[in-house]
Amino acid sequence: MGTAPTSDSNRPRLVVTMGDPRGIGPEVVGKALASLIPELPPDSFLVLGPSGSDPALTPFEAIGNWDGTEAGAGRVTVDAIRRGVNLALEGTVAAIITGPSHKPAIQAAGWSVPGQTELLQALSKAKDVGMLMSAERTRAGGALRVLLATTHIPLRELFQHLTKDVLLRKCRLLSSALTSDWGFERPRIGICAVNPHASDGGLFGSEEEELLRPAVDQLKGENLSVEGPFPADTIFRRALEGELDAVVAPYHDVGMAAFKSVSFGTGVNVTLGLPFIRTSPDHGTAFDIAGSGTADPTSTREAILLAARLARRRFDTHSGHK
């Protein structure tokens, strides 16, 4: 699963990228790092960003200069991520925490990708990746982890992308990550239905019987603990109450609406399938408040803490899995 970092395995070195320089990334990264210094030594981190964005709290490496344009903002965002990926692939660092980016800026810089997840996949040459939203604590009390089987696509195109093969690959990826990085011996995964009431025996659609249930049956045959499909209006309660360790959502908004309702500002985006750990905050660039000093760093702080925890479990060969 990648080269183990050369730093002390008990304190895996973390790369933090500042994100789009026009947004709140530099502010929330600086605030988060300041709050974490009592818990994680400053030399645990390497911050990457354009000249002039040094938070002056930890080691910093300048990645070019922002020229004031949108394409330039995308370029320094991508260059910082590319530098972090190279450090991770060579084994110098264990994890990357990426600040919020702006998709149009990344595309203006010449990258035809929907977002950072796909960019990281391209840079690392990972075969398959998954977008997992993780909140180890929520307003409802319990943890909630939601893997999006499909991400940023129009709803009318869902069944061009949601196939049995996709469900099989995403569930296998999720089960593997929950075992290797979270430490679950036999992670319990629930599949969220597409149609109301999981179609009520075919009254409201056929996808549950024709697509979702065959995938669940095949995964059970592979000895994975996968259940469902469960209706969308009950499955997230099951997870919050501890009956499930993670939920696979068939499309973006059914998963994100539930997730952000109980964890907005504290959730973390985790990219599964990479040869290193990658996390990011659950929010965007928030251009409307950038520079005001009012941005909340909680999600960035949680992203750093989760990255450190997952990296320690994956790469610290002395701890094993509990």
C-alpha cells in the first residue's frame, strides 16, 4: 500500500497544502496548525503553498508565486498537490491534507478533472479511488462514514455511472480501507437504496432488485459484511446508532445531505485507494468570507487529526490492527 514514510512511525510526517490562495485555505490551515501544536510537534508537518502564504508555525516550502489570475490560482494549487504526492510516493511523508480548491481554477490551469480526488488519482496512478466522507463524531453523537458510489454527475445520468461493477469495486475498496486504516476486523457496510422505501417490492422502481441486491449478494459471497439495500430515510440512523460502520450512497446528494446535516464543519473528506493517506476539509473555498478572519478551522483541524491517526495505523508496523 505504498512506501512507509522514513520519519518516526509514531509521528508520521504530514504534508498540508494551502489550497486556492484566494479562498479561506491559508486562514484555516494557519488556525488549525496553531491549535494543534500542543498535540502534534511543529516538525510533524510540512506546509506547501505559494510565496507569501507561510503560516510561520511549521516548516514551509514555497511552491511558486500566485500571479493574481484564476489560472494562476489553479496552477499553484495543483503544483502544491503534485509536490505532496511526489513526497508521499517516495516515502518521505505518510499523508497529505489538501486545503480547499476551486474546480474552475484547476481546469483553467489545464487539468480536465472534476476535482482534487480525480487529480490525486491521476498523479498517483491509483487504479481505483473512492470518496469517503467521515465524521468520527457528529451532532447526533455517533460516527458517520459515507462513501459516494458516484460523485459529481447530473442525477439524470445516474444509471450510466451506477453499475453493479462500480458497487462491487467501491464496497471492496471501502471494506479494505476500514480494515487497514480504521482497524475494523470485519467492517459492516450498508447499501443505501436509490428509490423511495427501497422500491417497496418493485412499486417504485426495479433498481434495488436488478442492481443493488445482486451486488450485495455477490459481496456476501466474498465474505464481506454488506447488507441492504436499506431505504435512504432509515439507513443513516442505523449508522449513527452503531449498527453499521459505513454507508455506501448511490449518488452525491443523498449521501451528502445526510452527512452534512449532522457534521457540517467537522466532517472530513478521505480519498480511498491511494498509496498514501489523503484527507481534506468538508467545505469549499468560501470566497465570500476570505480575508475576513472569520473562517472556522474545525474541519481542517479534524482532517489533520484523522490523517495522522490513519497514517499511524497504516504505516506503523509496530502497532498492528486492533
